[in-house]
Amino acid sequence: MDRKQLKTLIAVVEQRSFSGAARALGTVQSNVSAHVARLERELGAELVDRATTTATAEGELVLERARRIESEFESLEADVASMRDVISGDVRLGSIGTTARWLVPPLMNGLNAEHPGVHVVVLDASTSSLVLGLLAGSIDIAVLNLPVDDPEVVVEPLFDEERLVIVPDGHPLFDRSSVTLEELAEYELLLEARGTSFRDTLDRYAETHGITLRAKAEFDGMRLLTSLAFGGFGVGIVPASAVPAELSGPWRAIPVDGLPGRRVGLATRRRTLLTAAQRAALETIRGIVATGESVPRGIRVIPD
């Protein structure tokens, strides 16, 4: 097998047709069919279901490795270019939405100024999805909630941030300067889903203090939870970075006494060699957080 066959298989599945793959690769459909057929003969398995143009079970396995191989080829080319003092290449960055909202603009500006050849693709997702993306090789770097308990993932703490409660106008707690978790337990709350880092930390703290939280609704995504809280749907517990400084409305963001903050960090795959472009993105992120210039209120940078 060769790289051309693997690239063709990826294109067929992503384009959902042999003709679409031919257009994407700048070749003719007969070449695409021939490359896939040769790869199938060599592996002794059907990789693409011709009726649906989707990957078979065997095809999914080959696709996962083919994408990693293609990524390594691209990284090799970018690293050789960086030896000539030209850092270039793609960086696939995954980030939790509340952090991406304020981190991505200065990241893009910094890379455009220092390394214009670096192209960043940003994925907004939950921590659990980002970890899966790292392990699958579809993400190079992730900004996510800590802790992450996976031996194949290397983490680096970036900052801690307060947890706040968004209270709509007219609610009994609206005029308070701060609240306790015991007081919040008297009301139904908008909460992240069980199994997420943010919710698990909250539940552990509540259990330690003999508190039971009641969920009005649960979400596997902080941005949706926050937007519903801003819209007056209910009282929601959110991280400080979820509250934009320029946003106002019939609600208040109130500190929760004694509640531990959320820790956010960087994550990469353990068994990988970062490209020059990926290292440049990491250093830019570290610099943004360290200077504190674009960091929202309620965030405490973790010193080196």
C-alpha cells in the first residue's frame, strides 16, 4: 500500500462518493476506484460499502490509521520547512466553548503576527469529546477541564476560575452579593450533565458537605447551559469565563461562597511528536494566559 491509496480512501469516505473524491483529489474517477480496489485486495477486506459509499467496519479501522499516517506526513513536511526558519502547517485545536470564546481571538492574532504560515482549525466541544478526539488523532491540542484521567493524555494546568451562579431578575437570590451552595440546594438548577468534569467536581463538594443539588435540566455543554441561564430559563452554575464582560441583561452573576474553582489546562497525546506549528500554537496559548491581558475576570493564572 502507499500514501496515495490511503489518501484516496479518506477522500471517498469524506466526500461520500467516488466522483466527489476524484474532484477533491484533482484526478479522474477511474483512478479513485483503482486505488481503493488495490488497497482492498492488499488487505483482503472490503473497505467501502459501494451502495452507501460509507466505510465498512474494516474500513473504519483503516481510516483511523490512515488519517494518523497522513497527519504524520503533513507534520514531516512542516517540520522540514521550519528548519528553514519558516514555521507552517495545520494545527487542529479543540477547546471547551467558554474558554475558546476569549482565547481564540488573541491566539489567531498572535499566530498571524508571528507565524502567518500556521493554519488553525478550531473545534468547540465538551471535555469528554475533546479527549476522544485527542486519542483518535483528530485533534492535536486540547484546552479542557481538568482533571483528565487517561494515561495516553499529557496535561498541563493553565488557570483556575471561579464558579458563579447566574440568577434571573425576580428570583429570591437576585439581590444577594454572594450565596452558599446550601442556599442553592433549595432551588432547581441548570447543571452540566453527570460525568462531566465540571459537574463531578460540584457533586463531590456537595456530597462532602451533605448537600443534594436538584437539577431543573442538565446539559452536556456549558455554552448552552449559560445561554439558557442568561435567557431567564433558570438559575445556572457556570465558570467565570462563561460571563462575557460586554454582555448585560436581566440577570446577575453571583459568587458561590466556598465552592472550589474550575481548573482548565492544555492536553496533548502522550505518544506523539508535536510539529513546529503545534509547538508555536502551544507557546502562543501559554503566553496569552501568562500575560493576563485577554483573561476574563475571575480567572487566576497558575504560575509555572
